[in-house]
Amino acid sequence: DLRLDVPVGAPRSQIEVVAEEKLFWVYKKLAEKGLYQRPGNRKEYVTGEGFHYLGRSYRLLLVRDVREHGNKPLKLANGRFLLLATERDNARNHFIAWYRTVGSVWLKRRVALYQERLGVEPSRIEVRDLGYRWGSCGEKGVLNFHWHTVLLPSPIADYIIVHELVHLIEKHHTPRFWSLVERMLPDFQARKQWLAENGGSYGF
């Protein structure tokens, strides 16, 4: 069980805001102690196994012919992920590198779309491992996104993007913050709920 100590008389709305902001930090600490794990996401990197990109599952095919594969250990082509069989032991690192590289291009394009509508501009966009956070907004205007974000369906990834962009305007999850999110995404509540219920099954 988790306990949150709060000052006597603290408004419930304020308590909920603080609890939400600390939730991913709690999950991360539990994971470090081995008390919380993503269920059923271990990959074997065998032919036929599915890997997500923007919500769609693509089957993996191990290939042995280097000439067929070009100079890349992993690529997405003809509706399949192609991985050199000789690189299977390092497959996870190759997938992470692929998601970070390709995801960075996609995320920057989507960020540009929404930042124009919001009238904000991040100083930099990074795609990396954020533990149990989908994204974060640094004090200097740097937006960070977990590489898992580009595994999600694009409407859900858009919610994460808008969420972090709005933090450039409003630091905390105040009513104004959610009002700005809703202005960009009128159905954000449904997207937020979908992410809470299904996001844990994406990533590995």
C-alpha cells in the first residue's frame, strides 16, 4: 500500500494534482526495487513476433542474407521488421535505436503542428528512455519523449505531445492546464483513459 502524507486541511484537488505528478516517479522507484514490472512484454526476437509502430503490429523476420538487408541491422520494409539473424543477441538495442531515430522524425513533425496552434516553441526535442514516464517538459523548454511513445496509436501519441507542449504554458496540472489540452484535443479524456488502461502493454 502507498500512503501520502498531506497537511491538515489541504484541498482534495491540490492533493490529486500532487499525487498525479508523483505517480510515475513512484512506479519508477518500485521498478528499481523489483516490485513493479511491465506485464508480459518480454521479447524473444524470433520470426513471426509482433512489434508495434504507431499502433500497428509488424511481424519480425530474421534474415541471413546481408546483401538483401543492406548495411542496416534492422529496418521496416514491405510491412515487416527485418533483422539480421547474426544481430539477434543485440536485437533490443537495435530496436531502441530504430524507434529513437524514426520516432524523432515523426515526433518533431507532430510537435511542430501543435506548437503552432498553441503559440509555443520548445527549445529542443529529445527521444530517450524515461523509465515510467511517457514524456517530460524541462525548465529550459526541452521536451523529452520516451521512445515507447511511437509504439502507441498516433492519436494517443498526439495526446502525450499536446500534454507536454501545454506544460510550456502551464507548469502544473491546474484547471487551466486541462482547459488548454481540451482546446487542442476535445476528446483528450478518452485518450488519457486509453493510455492509462493500455499503455503498459506497449514497450518492452
